[in-house]
Amino acid sequence: CLNANPMIVTAFLPLIGYGRAQELLAEYERDESRRTFREFLNARLGADAVNRVLSPESLSSLGYKEKQ
């Protein structure tokens, strides 16, 4: 399930950078609440940011941003 896979953190790299992504993964590994990774991210980054980054539109446009 996508929501449970910690590798979705890669979608956040443009927003939070590698260092913060690494910190979040390490923190999730220590977390004993048994939340999905998406629930964990919601708590750390905010549900609005998580929903925006993980929307189908955002995920399908990673690596390509059309100039406005």
C-alpha cells in the first residue's frame, strides 16, 4: 500500500530536502504508534502539504515543471 511505504518520502525531496527526509525516515523507524507512513507525515508536515505532494497530479509531474 502506497500510504504505508516509507519510500514515498522521495516525493517530498523538492520540498524538504534529503537531510530532512532522512531525519523523518529515522524518526518513523523509532515510532511505535503503528501509524502508516502517510499518517506519520500528516502529523509532521501537515495534511494539506502531504495531500498536495501526494496528489496524482503532483506525483505524475515530478521532475518536470512547466514554466509559467
